[in-house]
Amino acid sequence: MIRVGIVGGTGYTGVELLRLLAAHADAEVVLITSRAEAGRRVDDLFPNLRGHYDLAFVEPEVDALADCDVVFFATPHNVAMHMVPQLMERETRVIDLSADYRIRDPLLWSQWYGEPHASPQFLDAAVYGLPEVNRARIADAKLIACPGCYPTSVQLGLVPLLEEGLVDSQRLIASSASGVSGAGRQAKVDNLVSEASDSFKAYGVAGHRHLPEIEQGLSDVAAQPVQLTFVPHLLPMIRGIHSTLFAQLQAPAGDIQALFERRYAQEPFVDVLPAGTYPQTRTVRGANRCQIAVTLPQQRNTVVVTATIDNLVKGASGQAIQNMNIMFGLPEVAGLNQVGLLP
Amino acid sequence: MIRVGIVGGTGYTGVELLRLLAAHADAEVVLITSRAEAGRRVDDLFPNLRGHYDLAFVEPEVDALADCDVVFFATPHNVAMHMVPQLMERETRVIDLSADYRIRDPLLWSQWYGEPHASPQFLDAAVYGLPEVNRARIADAKLIACPGCYPTSVQLGLVPLLEEGLVDSQRLIASSASGVSGAGRQAKVDNLVSEASDSFKAYGVAGHRHLPEIEQGLSDVAAQPVQLTFVPHLLPMIRGIHSTLFAQLQAPAGDIQALFERRYAQEPFVDVLPAGTYPQTRTVRGANRCQIAVTLPQQRNTVVVTATIDNLVKGASGQAIQNMNIMFGLPEVAGLNQVGLLP
Amino acid sequence: MIRVGIVGGTGYTGVELLRLLAAHADAEVVLITSRAEAGRRVDDLFPNLRGHYDLAFVEPEVDALADCDVVFFATPHNVAMHMVPQLMERETRVIDLSADYRIRDPLLWSQWYGEPHASPQFLDAAVYGLPEVNRARIADAKLIACPGCYPTSVQLGLVPLLEEGLVDSQRLIASSASGVSGAGRQAKVDNLVSEASDSFKAYGVAGHRHLPEIEQGLSDVAAQPVQLTFVPHLLPMIRGIHSTLFAQLQAPAGDIQALFERRYAQEPFVDVLPAGTYPQTRTVRGANRCQIAVTLPQQRNTVVVTATIDNLVKGASGQAIQNMNIMFGLPEVAGLNQVGLLP
Amino acid sequence: MIRVGIVGGTGYTGVELLRLLAAHADAEVVLITSRAEAGRRVDDLFPNLRGHYDLAFVEPEVDALADCDVVFFATPHNVAMHMVPQLMERETRVIDLSADYRIRDPLLWSQWYGEPHASPQFLDAAVYGLPEVNRARIADAKLIACPGCYPTSVQLGLVPLLEEGLVDSQRLIASSASGVSGAGRQAKVDNLVSEASDSFKAYGVAGHRHLPEIEQGLSDVAAQPVQLTFVPHLLPMIRGIHSTLFAQLQAPAGDIQALFERRYAQEPFVDVLPAGTYPQTRTVRGANRCQIAVTLPQQRNTVVVTATIDNLVKGASGQAIQNMNIMFGLPEVAGLNQVGLLP
């Protein structure tokens, strides 16, 4: 039984880790921290967990965390990078759901996150936890940087095209949309029901923090620097990310449907839909899955890929557990076979 | 392994049975019928099931159904009552999620459903599948009439008060609200997003078909005829029922919080919340659970009970599986320990 | 041209006053205050107002406000009661949308609002601004206490029954539901999209601040103290209140449909629906209107009234303008004939 | 007073015409047709109209329609093209909100709409009713083809760039999203609350009927054939279209913010937002307005334009009335100055 600790358990990725791990036969949450809610029962804050956990939040203490087999950071950025060095020293494995170790270049990180990185010495050792690209390295990792939610959907949608060199890597476009849970559980006016539940908007058009992360990941795959125009949007719903990706063919396309099916044939959590059907966020709601479709409209030169995930599952907590399974030699699907909640 | 057949698999209770049974270690769906979609793969209609089922819809045939250990009817009313006699003859157990066998009096049934009952000879044998009241009889039943969604929430909320004779059984009031999935998957203008997704209304105020069902169940418990004013409402969301129940005390209340906690202490799927907290539909979303709170506002004479369920789970498919577990001697919670999807 | 000042213009009742007054031929907003946003253009905060107003928020200053013909307080409670004395001294008329002057008994007010009233000397002079009951007094008022949103819908629904003495005034029940905009524009976790946009719950069951206000108003009409059990609920949508009201007949009902139609025949903003149809929140969205239906289910003794308003219009800013029209001798419907936004 | 007839008044563009025309001082709806609802009062079907109209639906009869000053077709495609010839003969002006006369080439129309055009002889005379491009021709038109909802937002967003020849006209991309009301009031499973209210998806990726319309309009402006990749999406809400447009600079951009502001400076219904702010669908809800922002992310070569409209107003009924105003020499803003309903 893997003994799991969770730092920052009061946010949505925290409660989602708890929901998913409740169904995991080989892992047990033994510790969950929150400075703000220390002492409060977890199921008092999240009544959906009543009967499933007998835990209360505690203050984060390195000793107790180091005693776990693995520690998940379900925190905003700027937390993990301060605690990870101590845990690495104690040889406790860490799966960081935040952005702290996603970007290898500390200067680039600083530029987008507005402060120096607190533990740049671990950036090289951190493995970017996108199993469909990095599975082998994940198995041996001590420190996993889980991909962001948008980056997961964008990369899984573009990787097959870039690996084959089929498209112009300098003119990639991602028009993505996320449910509001992606913004976290902080009290902000912009995310109130009355502000965001009956509207749609782009935001961060001039520059979003997920841009350098996506470009780094795609550049690795393309083996050359790529340029992406990334426009995120806010959807009037809770869960789900949908990415609509546009790429310019620079070689004859061949059978791109077959290409995608072949690329992901062995992937348990990437599902290429039959030609002519398109993914919806609701068909992956609550499930650790990415559904993808690829189209060449009007048989012209612009390939369109649409990809959906649940931002809290394949975009965060589910993918984190997928990484844990790989790290600990478990079947990759352990605890992650939930069927999407439809309707 | 219990071999399960499902009649009418294209509606929401059908796909929900499939979702839940995918996680049930002791049951396997071997057959699913639909006249309209015969030949179509189940996961083509419901892409959330891709990878979980390798089934196509078939025409309903008694022989094939009779070969199952249990048949669920996930149909509108007026279907099961025509097929059940043949299945009873073949000694196939039936769990009917529709209204056909819920009301024992065939005349009363006819009055509310607008046609004669097609197999009234089975009304007496049918057991009303509310485990918290009828567990013993369910274990031996050949034919289960699963409670309606509203009736489940209203009865679980009022049973403790009526069993103790604490309240006036002639002036009960239920103000209930349901998500739109309760109206099924039929194409109706009233249930379009543009009609119902940003509005709230009462309907069926003059008389709703769940009224006689609830009054029958409560009268059994009260051991006298009860009178209920039942007003259902349509919520601008998909899943969830919330019932707000009002009853007039006719005896000193004593500690009604303790009464509710005691009544449901051994029930795995009824959760009495701590005093001062109130159930939400979202904390039971996707879970086979009823959460209940009881209050005596201003210490006056009107008791208020609020109760929530997911109408498709504890209000339909989950409760149906709970009945199956009891009928087949399995642990009652088998396959039903999903955590509610929050947020 | 009536010169209007608005105190507290950054909340939802503030922006709604601006929306409605933009269409009012005889009133002009000359001043709008906000401590937090002083200096910011109104249409920067609320881009729907671009092109309609050329105003910036200013600090609240009594002199400037006193220079207006009428000042609306679109503030939380506990603001108006500190500023009104100075405005009354300057003979500036005030229409307070907050709760400060709604309850005549200062001790009762203190008990529910948790602090002493700051200007109890004006409680008697304040006129409760429910035109359908108090029209004559409103015309002469210097200070209007606009009814709360729930209280408007509950009172309009019960007044005809209580005026005629038809129902038991000691066992009234209101099961009401409100869109989230009723909770204001403050950043609170409970009102985030991810918390409240796909759920339904009761709250404040043990006691809500609108209870004493409603009981006071209904007692005036019934000419005796009434007792109400009031349970508010939070709807997963932005605008709209729906009240479902239950009353026990204590006299033969007669034709209650005709009673309601007669009572409101001359009211421009109360619309009694034809028998057998029920109001929806969406048919009054954005309109200054209360739609009402009355039913006697199963011809028993419990009358059910359902009533809908837009909480920001007839439940707040629209009603405030209706009061202004009466106070200034304008046609009561001036600027208030917007058609509800459907779909 | 302009005497208005409406053909097909039971859909959403029909009720929206009624809502808007109720506030129009110079126009009066004298006739509204529906085969299915003939004889039924308009305000019985749409209770938001109670008190605003005293009309019932009638069968469509050419004589009665010809007696109007102008007839709006608020019908699906394939209706107007059969009736318009008779109305043209009688010199009744027609504003067609459907697609029948939007595409000048009858073969292209047939290819996308799957049937021959019934009155191709009027295609040349029909004026495409996008006032911001065609104002002069609209003034003299007998027959207006109102733009589709997506096409309005896409064209208004790209016109300034194409007029200046700034961008590559062969690689234009539009990622658009619409509320469900765009799909009309027909009973379709796909548009039920339970299917579409908590999800997001692309559809029609391989080819949507608005593509040839947009390409025709943009080609006119660019004075050369353009190629657009157009991907529409379905939003989980009722009203609103948001288009995210991508274009590749082929010349130095200069000050594109100033370009957009200059282009639309005199347009009453196109609002270019300040740099750094982005339009939301909610800020144009219910208003005849297009809000636009333009950005050059990372100072690279891809221009991003975001544009929002209410699909039922500037995308349909409001724009139709704007056309009417121009045709009849009224101020273009007559009856169209509603403030967007926010929140």
C-alpha cells in the first residue's frame, strides 16, 4: 500500500485526488495539509467525501510528509519549489501538480511567474509528467512536474503531427476553452456565478503562462523551436477543457486519421474518435481520458484537431495518479477506470 | 457473475446503469435492448462508455432476456407491464425502474396513468424497492418496483417523523426540485437548453403522478392514510433532486436530530448531516446517496427536512443496483461506493 | 428631469439601476459613488454601459448627494442608516434598496442584523415601498425602504389570501429560491461557478433576515400577527426568484383565481396568469413584473401560490424606480416597460 | 408608423423581433404567422409578451402580408424563397433573416443547402444586410438578406484587416462559439439541457453552411477570393456568439488598435474595446452590439481578433431592425438602444 501525502488539500485538485484515490486499491491517503483549514475534517469541507475518509487537515510539516511514500502538491505555484528540496533530501518522491518545475529554463520561468525560482537546482531532475511522451523517464523519476491542463490537451493533439514533421511548426494555433474550476477555489469576483456562468470570453490573449510550457513540450517533440499562438477562453461550466488546434500542412497529409489512431493505439487514456465525430467535454467528465478528433476541412491545407479532457482529471489529479502508478510499477490504469459521468 | 439484461438502454437511466455496472465486480451486462437503435454500438451513442463495453443494442426478445439472471427495465411506463408476465413465467428476476408496478391499486394506477394496467395480477407480488423500508421483502422478491426519484427523496425525509407519529399526517408538504435529466432523453421543446437552462418553475401543481406513489408509501409507514401537498419544480441543471419537506408537529419534538441519526445509523446510503448544515445536490452528484438535514425553525411547530439525491443514482439506477445486490445476497454496497463528483 | 444620485454603484442593484434609468425619459443619473472604485469609469467596470453613460465613480460626499433630487442607496445594509439623517436634513429624498429601514422595530432589526440601528428616529417616517400595498403613502414619502427580493415575491403572493382572511395566518409556508445575483457581487467562495452553478440547496433554514420583514408586512395586511416558515434556496442561475407558497384554507375558498385577478387587475406590474399555467423566472427576466399563479391541488385544503420576479428588477432596482415614479408624480410605468428577455 | 408583418413567429428570432419592436416608436407589428400555432395568442406561447401585444398567430396569407410595409421572415431556410416572389410583385419590402438570399451564386447555395433555389431570379437584387459594409445599398433595397449570426461576428472582426490588405487572405481562421439558441426552437435531443448545458464541443468542422457566406462577404471586401477555416462550437448557454479570429500579417501591422477604432468610429453598433480588454458575450446580451478587441500576441505575426454579439440581436433580429431603419429613413438606432442585461 502506497502511503500518500497531499499538500494543499482544500483546492479542487486536492479534493479530486481524494475522490480518485478513494477508488485506488494500492494507495492510501494518510496525510493532507492545509494551513487555513488545519484541524477541520476533510469531509466537513467536502461533504461528498463523508464516509470515504476519516481525516482532518493538518499543518504542513516536512517530517510527516517525508514519512509518506509519495507527496502530491496540489498547491498554487510558488509553494512546492520551497518544500521540495527538503523532501528530495529525505528521498520522498514528489508529484507536483503546480507549475513550479514545468519549465526547465529558470529565467523563462521567472519571466512568466514574476519571481526568481526558489530551487532551480531541481529543474533538470524534474520529469515532465506527460506519460504519452515521457513514460520511460517517469518510471525512474523522483520528482514529477505534472503538465498544466491546457498544455495536456494541446500537446496530445499536436504531438502526432509534429513527430511526423507534417505541419509548419512556426504557425501553430490553439484556441482552447476551460471550465471555471481551472481557476481554482479562490474567492474572486470574476469567477462568481453572476459573472461567469452565462458568458464566454477570451482572456490572457497577449500571453498566458501555459504558453512557454506548451512551446517547450512541442519543441522537444518537433526537435526544433516551435511557435504557437495560444488563446484561452473561459467556459460557463465547471469541468472540462476543449482545445481546437490549427496547423498548416507542409507535406501531403496522407491518412491523418490513421496516423492519430496508430500513435495512440497503446495509450489507455487517449481515445481517437472515429472520423466524422467530435469530442465533447461531457464525455470525459470525471474520467482520466483525452478524446481527440482530426479533420482536414474542405480538403485544404489547414488541419483541425479537437481534443477534450476533464481539466481536473487528465488535466491534473488523474494524470498525477497515472504518474504515480508508473513510478511505483503499478498497472498504469490502477484506480483510474472511472466512466465519464454522462449526462 | 450475475448476467444482466437491460431493456430500454438509450435513456438516461440506461446509460447510468451501464456506468455503474462497469464498476460492479459481480455483475456483467450481457444484453441491452433498444428498438430504435438496434444494431448501433452502445459506445457510439454514449461515447463516455468507449473502452468499457463492447456491446450493441438489440431488439428486445423475451428468450434472450429470459436467459439473463436479472432484467432491468429502464423504460418509460407502459413497457414493463407488457413484458414482465413472460419473464415471470420463465422465472427471470425483474427490476423495473418505471412506474408500472409502483402503485398497488390498479384503479388508482389507471387513474393517474390514463390507461388500464396490462398485468395487474403481478401488482401484489411486486415489492416496492425502497431498501430503507422494505429490505427484508426485497431479498425474496422476484419483481421489484423501483421507487420514483421524487418519491425516494420525499419518503426518506419523512419516514422517521411518521414512524414516530410526531407529525400531522394530513398536512404534509413537499416542495421538490429536479434536474432536467428527470424528464428523460426525449426531444421536447420544454427541455431545450434555451427553454430550461436559465429558469425555474413549478409544474404539475394540480397533480403529479408521483403523488399517489408517495402517499401510498407514507401511508404504509404511518399505518394510516396520509395527505401530502406535492409541488415539483424544474431546476436549470442536469442531475439532482432536492426536497424541502414541511410537517406540523403534533407532539413534543424531542431531539429530532438524534431521531434521524438513529433511524439511519445502519443505512449505507442515507447520510444524516450534522445539525446546522444542509444538503446540496452537488455533494451527491453521481453517488448512490441521500443526504438529509432536519431543522425546527424558530423553535416553532413546523419541522423542515431537506433531502438530496442524484435522481439518476439513488433516485433510479443506483437504487436499482442496490436492490439487485440485496436480491442476490451480495453486499448491499457492491459496485456503489462512487464518491460524488465535486466540484 | 429628475437628478438622480446612486450610492454604492458597483453592485448588481447599482448596475441594474443604471441599465433601467438609461431608458427613463424623465430621470438622469448625475452622480454615482463607490469608495473602492472612485475615479474609475462606470463603463470600464460594466462594459454593457459603454455608450450609455459618461460617468466615473466618485467618493460619497453628502453635499454632492444632497444636490440630487433623489438618492438611491444600492448598498449593503449598514450604510444608508449612517448617511440618511444628513440627507433628510437637506430634504433630499431617499430610496433605500438595503434593509436598513425595512423593519419598524429597532430592537427586532438589531436582533437580526447584529448591531444597533444607527438612526432609529427615521424608522417611523420610512415608508415600506411595496406599491401594491402602500401606494398612497409612497407618494408622500421622503424616505422609502424598498422591500427585499424574497419579501416582494412572498407578500405579493399571499396578500390576496390574507386580506380576505381565507387562510390560517399561523401556518404560512414559503419555499423560495433565488438566483445567485441575490447574494451580491462580493467575492465569496460559496458563490463561485464551481460551487454554485450546478447545485441546489436550502440555506438559512433556521432563520433568514427576510423572515421578520415578511412577517411584518403580512401582519399589517392580515391585521394580526402572522407566522411564516420561510426556507430560501440558492438556484444555479443568475437572475430570478420563485416563491412557492402554501396556506391552509380556513374558509371555503370560493373562486381564488378570480380573487387574485380582481386584486391585481389595476396593477401594472403584477400579472396573474390564466388558471393551469405557472410562472417561470425566465418570463420575467429583466422585466419589472411579478407573475403569479394560484392552485388548489386535489381540491383539498392547501392553497399553493407560485410567484416569480426578477430579483434585481421587481425585487430591487425596478421597484425602486417604480417608487421614484410614484414619489415624483410620474406615470408609474415610466421607464419600466421592458419586455422580459426570453429566451 | 411602419406596419410590420412577421412570418414564422414561433422561433427565437420571431419572439426577439417582438421584444425589440415593442420598444420601437415608429413600427408596429400588425401580423404574425405560424402554421402550427395559428389561432393561439402570441403571449400564451411567450408569456414575457403579456401586456405588450394583443395578437394571435395566423396562417401565412400573401394578401395580408402584402398589405404590410415590410415583412420579416423569421423562418428556417427554404421558406422565404417560395413566398418572396409574390411579395416582390406586390412591392412589399422584405427582410429575410434566413439563409435563402445570402449567397449570390445559386449553384453554391444548392450545394450547401441540398436543394435547388426556388427563386434565383431575386438573388442579384437581394442586398446583404450588413450595414457596416453595405449601408448605402441597404437604403434602396427591396429585399434584404440578413447575415447569419456567425458571419456577422466573423466579418466585423476581419473586415478592417482585409480592407487594408494587412493579412494573408488565404489562411484566415475563425474559431467561433455560439449559445444554443442559435440552433432554434426545434425539439432535438442534441439541444436538451441534459445533453448540451454542461458541455462544449466543435461541430460541423468538415463544413458549415456559414462558411460560403462568410467567404463571399470577405472576398467582396478583400477584392479577391479568400480562404477561411471555420470551426463552430456549441456553448452551454442560451445567447451569445464569440468569434476568435486568427490572421497572418503580410505587412507591418502598424497600430492595429487605431485601425479598428478608426474603421468603426462612426458605427453605432460596433464597439472597439480599449487595448488590453476583451469582449464577453454577457456584455452584449440583449443588445444590438458587436464588441471587438484586437491583439498581436508576443508581437509575432499572428493577429488575434475577438468579437462578441448576441446571436439573436446583432446576429439576427436586431440587425434586421437596423436594416429596416435604414430602408425607411429612420435613425439607424431607433428602437435599438437597449442596454445589455448584465449580470
